[in-house]
Amino acid sequence: MKVVHVKVPESLSERDVKLAAAIEAFSKGSVSVGKAAEIAEMPIQEFLVELRRRDVPAYPYTDDEVLEELNFE
């Protein structure tokens, strides 16, 4: 993985910056949800919670599509 040095406002923590980078890479489709969690240096479950907090879909399916696919209509 590439290391990048970035100047950010004092109000942002290292965690905030890593999480923002991970969410951006995931949203663009550059990395999987697992790789994004790794970039953010957090467990995948915690990363999924952060995605939900920001209204970023973790998977490209609607609830209805999942239910239909699983025959749970």
C-alpha cells in the first residue's frame, strides 16, 4: 500500500483522515468493503457502522432486491 503524507486541520484526527480516505476509495469502487476497513484500520463491522452513519450503501443492492434474491418476499 502507498503511504501519503497530508496536512490537515488540527481538528481532524488521524482516524478521521483514514476513515475518510477509506470511505472515498470504497465509494469510488476502488477497493472492497474489507480493504476499506483495513485502510481505516478498524474491524469490518465498525466500518459498516460508519458507512451507515454516512448513508453510504455497503452493498449495491436495495433491501427489496436482497429479499427477492433470497426468496423472502
